Amino acid sequence: MSLSGRVALVTGASQGIGRTCALRLAKDGATVAAAARNQEKLNELVTKITAAGGKAAAFALDVNDEDQVKSTVKAAIAQFGKIDILVNNAGITRDQLVMRMKRADWDAVLQTNLTSAYLCIQAVMSSMLKQRWGRIINITSVFGQMGQAGQANYSASKAGLIGLTMAIAREVGSRAITCNAVAPGFIETPMTAVLSDDFKQAAVKQIPLGRVGTPEDVASAVAFLASDEASYITGHVLNVNGGMLMG
């Protein structure tokens, strides 16, 4: 699944799934524009990619800031000439029972997890339309498919990403641009590391494969959807959940 000659923009690339996706896309030959708020971690990522013979650059980006999104995409295109692949990975949680959830926590999660994806898609679209080729990959969640108590905001944002994925797929399919989503289940990341051992053990019992997933499991799915091998797949939600949710 060679991505040689392709340019990929990955948001939330400083850690967890985003970082691993950036590393995998670079390994497969893509030039990577790594974007996130943490410049230091981005620089470390770029150093690792270039040390392995890849090509990458760091772009400090708060995806909640529309002007920053536009300027980052513009800067990446100016440096690399185009953007072929967009991985909308940036995301946060602000967990609380809905009866106690503050409006600010609802807004923050919807803005970061859903609205930012719309902003990034809009910003890269002209580049993809011009070249008549593109891959948009949105990182959603199993909880956007089945819900989760205490995560009304997170589940709603991730369910919204699925709807956004399908709408975009219909809008741009005629230009050989695909839009798909990857829905991870329970993945070992900094976001899940704060959960209690009891919660993790209970979660594993719900997973037929009997283990927590890794960021590499998700990155492999992203790399496939970004490749030419997935050229006839669009509007699809690829579950990477160990069987936690089927059907």
C-alpha cells in the first residue's frame, strides 16, 4: 500500500492515535504535515520520521480556531504543494452525567471533535478537487455508534462525525475523493490511560478478541483507507474494536 508521492495532514498528531497514524503514513511513503497544539511533541515526531528516512513538518494548530485551520492548510500546501490525505483525529473528552454536564463542556467537545473536522475538510477541499483525488478519514468511536453513559457530548460528537463522513462522501465522490471513518473501540492511549483498572478489566470482558486495541491497529486501518487499494470504498465506517460492536 505505497503512499509515495502523497501528502497527508494529520490533526492531533502529537500523541496517541494521531502520532501513530502519522508514523505509519510516513512509513508507507507519504509526506506528513503533523498538526497539534504541542509544538515540542510535534518536533519530536518529525525528528523520528526524518531519522527513519521519511519527510515531515510540524504545524502548531488549535483546531478550534478557524483562522488557524485555514492558515495551517495554506502553509502545508505552500510547503508541500498539495494535500492528498486528511486525517481528522483531534479529539477531547469532558465526561459527566448529562444532568450535571456544563454547557461549556458540551460545547468544547462538539467544537473540538466535530466542528473542527468540518473546518479542516472545508480548508483542504479545493486542493483535492483541483487534483481530482483525495482521501478524507475521520476518526470516530465505537461510542458514537452505541453510546456511553457519562459521555453524551463525546458520543454525540462522534456520531456526528459519522453523518458528516457520509454527507461528504456523497458530495465529492464524483471527483475521485473518498471520505471514510475509522471507529476505534477500546484503544490503549493517553486518553484511556487515566481510566481505572477495574473499568479496563470490565471493558476487556466485552471484547471477543480479549484484548485492548493498540494505536497501531487503528493506524493500519487509516493507512488502508488512504491507499489506492481502498479507491472503491467511501462513506464507510471501518470498525476497529475487537468485536466489541458488530453489525
